[in-house]
Amino acid sequence: MVTEGQYPEYWEADVILRDGGTAHLRPISPSDADAVQAFHVRQSQASIYLRFFTYKAKLSSRELTRFTQVDHRDRVAFVITRGQDIIGIGRYDRLDDPLEAEVAFNVSDHHQGRGVGSILLEHLAVAARENGIRRFSAEVLPENRKMITVFAEAGYEVKRHFDDGVVMLSFDIDPTRKSQAVMEAREHRAEARSMAELLTPQSVAVIGASREWGSVGSALLEHLTDGGFTGRVYAVNPEAFELGGMISHASLDEVPEPVDLAVIAVPQDQMDAVVDECARAGVKGLLVVTAGYTDDDGEGLTRQRALVHRARAHGMRVVGPASLGLVNTHPDVRLNASMAPVLPERGVLSLFSQSAGLGVLLYASAHRRGLGVSSVISAGNRADVSGNDAMQFWEDDPTTRAVGLYFESIGNPRKFSRIARRLARTKPMIVAKSDVTGLQLPPGHAVRTTQAPAGALDAMLRQAGVMRVETTEQLMDIAQIVTSQPLPGGPGVAVISNSSALGKVVADGVVAQGMTVAHRRVDLALDTGLSVALPALTAAVTDALADPAVHAAIVTTLPARGLTADAVAACLQRCAEVAGKPLVASFTGILDQRLQLDGLVGTPGGGAGTSPGREPDGPGSPLRADPGAGEIHAAARPDPGAPATPGEAPEDADPAVVLPLQRGLPCFPSPGAALTALGAVVRYARWRARDHGDFTEPAGVDTDRALTVLAGVRERVTDVELTRLTPGECAALMAAYGMCLLPSVGFTSVEEAVERAEELGWPVALKTMDEHLRHRLDLGGVRLSIEGPDSLRRNIAQMERVLAPFGRFGMEVQPMAPSGQACTLRAIEDPLMGPVVSFGLAGDAVNLLEDWAHAVPPLSSGDIADLVRAPGAARKLFGYQGLPPADVAAIEDLVSRVALLKDNHPEIARLEFNPILVATSGLTILGAVIDVGNPQRRTDSARRAMRD
């Protein structure tokens, strides 16, 4: 809850509007009085009447004081600004009922239709919930349809009635699945639109273009024009009259038309002036190639933040700084605003990278393999535009079939997970990251680091359906399969070779990758001459692919006399196209040979195999995905790669229809690389075809009761230390979410212990209260099945003697629980990832072997099932060694409640249930520790905000 009168700076946020432009949202302050008056007098008479139910030419000084002086608790107001101008105002005032507030909006006439009202409502609702308000109400004139629509389309259950000519609206503001889905859909459309503005400009200005050959500005200008950009290109340099055969303009003010994209390559000390010039000219986006923001012991980051805030305040997105550039190969655009010397071949793969060096690696690897691309985004220091923005665009982009991303840092993994879950269900996603991503930051990357358990970030990627790799080469290994081959319908693989020894090695590799050998032919005689060997190879491959148990094939051959790799590859490509199943090839023993197959993807030596100028949607059949089956079938579709507008799908587009595959054959220098890539694709196809379950809320959850408990605890929280809930508070909070904690009672004397045991009921367990020893039966920290007073007295004395070498600790008694398998469940609030839930089997499995499974809420029923089954020791829950199986359904129900509790309450810094005894029917929670701290701003919260 906000301290009364204290300005809540953390409520400030940069936001993306419906049309892709940006603006700044912040709490109102008394210094805004003049700006509020200016906003008011610019409004039309009709807008003023709809807001105030009467017309007033100016606001009185008393009204201005009331509107701009708020306490940020009972009275809250936000303004959205563009530059120095206010373009929208939203406010709430708490009513006599402390749980309800009246809400009102006023949006500039010139900015209506841009989603300003919806953004204000989302941020007001978050602030209100933080201050204990649960309902909004509003009075709206019947003719104010725009405002009524804002409330109706927010996803809340709005109640309405007429009263004296006014529409009275009221609704609960607690987040619901529907309201969250509405917010995410709006966010998706806005962010995708902002990226479309960057990737499909109609006019580009290169600011810093130079006559000096080899300079960055000169190269950018040359690459834009030589790439055949279909829009207009302008050179801006005050010291040159002519550049690259075109007239140079001294400033943007001299450019004869609005500029959509400004490519900036000027020294840092000129950057502020250039950004201000772009703002005056109405530029929509900035591509900043200028580097050097990682220098000066942190001062560079300060300048970088200032650059981004300066641009966003005037509605502009920023790619960079230190960006390698943007590429869009669509024939209606042909944008090469990058340092790549030529526009890449058109394809169906879209790529995202951060640093320029890794962008070069990605580009070079794709070029070597003959992989065409749809678009390429190099975010540089990723100060603004990120991989999340790129994915929002590619999700709807009809020219993108598969996505590859290389992450050196991750700014918002929870949002990434949410977007990736959607995107990966329709388009393969490959992410390259190192093992230290999230733990260490590259220079210039101003994001948080993670404190989550090892493996949590990788678990989040698996949960989202992402194919995770470590290098650019591994990324491209997979990319060349998913862009040129249909997805496999299962794990069955045919192994075909002309070497029995090689075939055996490959078959073992198939099993090691989690696939099955469904067909094996390793006795092919290929040294019989071209006329005999190729028909034999065709027959063998065709026969294997015709087997219903075969879902993919790998052909690996040793060199054969009289038979070239070109001929073999061409034969295999024809077989795969006819069968409609994926096929990969490995030509072992052939070094540095460039295969001359038209449309080949990948070569043994890494050389390019595509013919110059060839379009990927050439003579190959367009393909249609069969959702749910994981297979791809041929289907007719005219010109499937051409959208109605570049970057936007046609309104009547069939979501089941995807781009045609890039024609070619994935070739690898070794069978190991081929199998590793194919195994990743098989696992992805299985994930995509499976039932992911539902996001359902467990029964018996009382969030109001939980908020009451936590509100009392938060009064004891300091900025430095966490506050631990008392046993009573733990039990109350757990009960609010339908969880029961087995009671335990401490004591200070032996006779008090006997009294407490009598109250709880015999038999009881005796435990030390030391958190390290309380679960250690082997060290004497626990004594079980104590039947009566005398036995309890003896056990207390014995425990004191046994634990004396460790120190003196308090003790407690607890009723005996039904026997079962001991499990443990944890949840934390990570600075980077937000809520993380971890599950394992209690004891050595987690304490010594770190046998944990991790997941990031919200969790579907499928996610929960995966989490419970993921630890290696989880086999003990399912009838291990003849023992009866545990009640797994009860564990899954408990996980769903903990995940919801942690998702709803970021102030819960740490939660641990240990041990949880899972019987054949039901479970018992014996111990619970819950720590509460100041709620951190999650990187993905219930309000739309750009990363700061």
C-alpha cells in the first residue's frame, strides 16, 4: 500500500498505444495544473460535456487544485503524456464504502481511438487493488459510447442500470482470466504494430550518412539503396550536398515528407539533438547504430536510459544502441538497413540477436547453409526493442514460418514465456543462450539478474515449448530442418546407410535422443554406378518412408565410387517431397565439398547450396498444418507468402495455413549433429501436438481472506529484512487457499509439552525447532509415535542429550500423520523471473542431488503434471518396487494452489512446505515456512508497461 502523500514513482511507466506509438504514464502532481488547464481548453465542447455533464470553458483554480492534488491512496490520478502535452487523464476517488471507488477518464480529442482509456483503466485498477479497493463504479452519459465501450471491453463483469438519465456502471477489478486475456491481446496488437512500423517503413532517413568510403553511415546508405528498398531513402548530413548519388539534406526539417524510420550513426554527443530533431519531424522509430554506451563506469548506461526515455516520450521506439540493423526481405519492402553488404535471400526464417557480433554469426551461419530469411532484428544493447517485441510481430507475420533468437540477457522471462507459449504452438522457436544467461550481464544490458535455482530458466523454456540450444550453429542445425521439412508425426525414425557399422552408431544415437528406430536398412550397395545405385537408394528410402511407423528418416553414407553427394542429395530431396515426411542427410567423409543441389539447405562443409535469386516459395507445394496431429499435409493455396499489407495478415487468413517450406534438404557434416537437431524437432512436435491442459482455479480459494492476513504482516515488513509468518498466520493464509497445515505446538517445559500433547491427541511426534535438524530422523531431530506422557518425558530428555553437540533448540509436539512418501514444495519471488515453483522428493534427493523440478506460474494442468513427474526420484510416487502408488492427484492439487497463491501475491518472497507426506489417499503438510517482503515490481504484471 502506498504511504499517504508519498509520490509512488514506481507507478510510472512507458506504454505502447494501439497504433504502435509510445507515451509516458505517471501519477499526477500539483505542478501539472497548467498542463491540465491546457489539456482542458483544447478539448471540444462535446468532450467537455461528456466528462463533466455540462460545458465549462476553463477549469477554476479550485477545480485544478482538486484534480492535481491527490494522496495516491484514496484519490489517485494518472496522466498520459506525449512530449510535454497531456493526452489523457484517468482518476479514481474512494467512496464511503472503502472497497469501492468512482473512476473517470478524459482523453484528448486528437488521440481518441489509440487505446489511451484502456491503458488508464488497467493502471488505475492495479493501483486501486494495491490500496485495498476491489470495485470501480462510474457515471456515464448514454451518448458517451466510447467510454461505455472501454468498460465493456475490459474483460470485467460490468453491471449497469439507468438512474435519472445516467448510465451507472460497476464492476469488480480483481483480475480474471478474461480480463487478463483482454489485456494480453491489446498488448500483443500494440507491440506487433510498433514492430511493423519499424520493419515496413515507407521512408527511411540515414542521419550521419558520410562521403567517407567504409564509414558506417556510408555503408548503411549504400546497403539501403543497393538492396532495392521500395520506399524513399534520404541522406541527412549538414556538411555534404550530395551523398551516394542523391541530394543530402542538412536536417530532417528539409526532408520533403514524413520519415518513418531514422537510421542514426552519429557520435554520442550529437545524439540528444538528433533525437529531438526526429521528435519534431514525427519520426516513428529510431535505429541507433551508434555504440559506446557501455563505457564510462555506468555513465554510458545512464545516457542510454535517457536516450530511450527521450524517444519514448515523443512516441518513438528505439532499436539499439549498437545495433547491427534491420532486414525485411519481403518483395514489397526489401529493407536492408543493416551492415550486411547484400540483402539476404528471401526465406521463412526470422532471426533476433542482441550484440552485433552475434548478429554477424547468425547471419553468416544462415548464409552458409543457404537458409533464406524473412526478417532480421539486431537489438544491440536491447535498451528498448527486445525479443518479446519481435515475437509479438512474428506471431502474426505471414512471412515468418520459424523463429530463431540468440539471448545474451533476458529482460522479462515471464512475459517471454507467456508469448512463447502462444507462438510455439504455431511456429517453431529456437533459442540459443549460454549457461550464464540471466546470471551475468553483457556490457550495456541494463536488466535484472536471477536468483532462481539452477535450471529454472531452462525449465521455463521447456515449459513454453522452446527448443533451447547453446550455439548459433546448433540453432541453425534445427532451423534448416523446420524451415525445409514438415514436422514429424511421432518418434519413429528410419536409419538408412551403406555402412553397417555407421548404421549401428546412428541407430544408437536415435535411441539416445529419445526416438525409436522404426526401420533400419544399412546394407545399401552404392558403389555400383550411378544408373544402378540411385534407383536402389530411391527404392530403399521410398519403402522406409511409406512405413506408417516411420515419422522421419536419416540417411548417412560413406563415399561411394562413381556416386557424387550432389546426386544422392537430389535423390533424397525428391523422395522426401513425395512422401511428405522429414528427411535429413549426413555425408560422412566428404570434406569441404559444396553440393550443387538447387534449394539445398546445409552442406557437409558448411557451404551455401541455394541458387542465387531463388525464392523459397518456388516450385515446392504449399503446406497446411494439421493442428493437434503434429503432421503437415499438402494443400493448395495461391500465393501464400504475400500478405495484404507487409507485416499484417489478411483479415480472412486461415490460421491453419502456413507458409510453404523452403525447398531443400537438410545436410549435416556428421550424423551426431543431424540426430541432435532431429531429436529436438521430434520433441518439439510432441509438445505441440499434446494436450496442454487448462488454466483452472482450484475450488475453495478466498483471496480476500488471504489479502487480510498479508496486510497485517506487511505492517511489520522492513526494506531490508523479510518477515516470517507466525504458525497461526501460516495456517490462516494456507486455509484461505484451501490448504491445511497439521498443527504443531511449542513448549518451554516438560509438563507443558504433556499438556499440549493431550490437547492434540496421542500419539504425537516430537521435533526440534531448528530448521536444519527438524527433519533429520537419523540425527535425532525427530521422534515419532510417542504414545503417552511418560514416553514423551523420556523422549524429550533423550533428544536434549543427542542434540547437545549441535546446541540448544526449542522443541514442539505435533500429531502423528498417516505414513507416506515425503515430498517438498517451494516457491520464491525471483527478481528476474517473478514467481518460481519447485518440487522434489524430500531428503537426499533434493538436499544432496538437487533433484528439483521447476516451473513458472501460471501453471496449466499439463504444466502441473509435468512438474510432479519431472524429478528423477518421482518414480517413487508411482508404485516403485512394488509399493502402492501415492495420491498424485492430491499432489497436483496442492501444486495448483501454491502456484496460484504465489502468482497472486508477489509479497510472498519465499514459501516452503517440508515435509509433505503423500499417502495412498490424501496428503498431510507437516511443516510450512512463509517469508514476506516488500512486493517487487514484477517484470510481467497486471498492467501494460514497457521495460524500464
